[in-house]
Amino acid sequence: MGAEALRALLGRVRYEVLPARATEEKVLAHVPRDVVVTVTASPVKGLEPTLCLTERLTAHGYRVVPHVPARLLRDDTHLKDVVERLRAAGVDDVFVPAGDADLPAGTYDGALPVLRGLGELGSPFAHLGITGYPESHPLIHDDITIQAMWDKRAHATYIVSNLCFDPRVLCDWIARIRHRDVTLPVHVGVAGPVHRAKLLSIAMKIGVGESTRFLTKHASWFLRFATPGGYVPEELLGRGAEALTAASAGVAGLHVFTFNQVAETERWRRALLDRLG
């Protein structure tokens, strides 16, 4: 990948963090204010930790994108309350996945009804993200995920792709959604320079039920991280260079899964920027 193109992608990053006890301190210590921070939501702990961390980080001057999974919302009233709380905090961007909760907390079982509900509330957010799946979803067929993206496209302003370690699969997926006339900009999901031992530790701290779900669905991730030389973020970006930087790809930037290894992720980004001059 050309240095200029890679620098451009590294300059347009979003850091995904989990709302753990030390997350706020880590972000304040290591993340520049021009980096967007996205905050995940836990099917075990619910939306409250996400909303609280979003409010605190926004007050510190960060642009924060909370995850609002459909399956964690109880009903229309709960959605309205969440919207009012986020708007009061100055949030103008939310990410709406279906969520990983086995059973919905209420009436929403997928993202599309929530997106429609936000429209009925007057489209309170300027930016609205939905999920894309370059690699197969553990529970949903590929054609269904792309059809769902098609159905949601009229309500959203961008797509965030889930983790993908294969540049060929990632680039083929981008080509497929563009062929289906899904034109929303894509934030490409990549893992930062994650250490397997720390990743496992974080997964276990999330909660017994959720960590079991996490490990079951994403066991292959650990193999990628554990294999010597098995995963290097810049190699993924470099091998997908041509497709990711083509104007037709519509890649808006990188969505970096930090797994709360915030210092390591920002250190990696800065070091790579320095090497690129």
C-alpha cells in the first residue's frame, strides 16, 4: 500500500472500547481528542454502562459513538429515553447493531425496527451506523446479512464491518455490497495489535456468560493472534491496498477493535505513521 493512502486511513480511525472500570482512564491517557471513540454494549450488563461512559467521555471533549443494540431495548419508551439522554450529552452519532443477547429485552429483535423508530422520533442523530459482515456471521447466512444491509440502508449513513482477517474476503465483500447498490461509506473493522493473553483476560472479565459466548463465536480469532506472525494489522491493510483505497470501494476509514488495549493500539498507530514519514 502506498504510504500516502495508508497514512490517510490511519488518520481516519475510530477506536472501539468496552465500558469497563478502567476504560475512561485509558482513553484519557492515550487517545487524542481527534480520534472517535465507540463504546460497546454488553448483553450481560445492559446499556447503562455504555451510556454512562459515553456521557463522561463526551464531557471530556471526545466525539463518542455509543452502541445501542436493538435486543437491549425494552420498548419504544426505552428507546425514546435513550435518545433523549444521548442528545442531552451532545451525541450526534450512534451505532445500531441487532446485538448478541440470546433473548431480546423487549419488543425489538433486530436493528431495522429500531432504525424505523428513530425515524419516527425525527431522526435525532446526524450519523447512524449499521453492521456489515465480511466473514460469515456465526448464526446468519451471508445472503441474509447482505439483504438486511439493503433493507437498512435507507435509514443509516454508514456501515461498520465486523472483524475480518482475510484481505481477499474483505475486498470481495465490499465488491459484493457495491454490486447490490449499497452505497453507504464503510468503516473497515480491523483488530489492533492485540496480545492474545490480554484479549483472553479481557474476555473473561466481561462476565461468565458473555465471555463464554465470546469465546464460542470467535475462537478462530485467538488462533490468529496466537500464531507467530499470524496477524499484523498493517499486513492486512497492505494486502488489501488496491481494493480498500479505490474510489469505488467507498472506505471512509478504519474502525479499530482495541479490546481495551488502548495504549498499545495508539502506540502502534503512531509508530506506523512515523515510519511512513
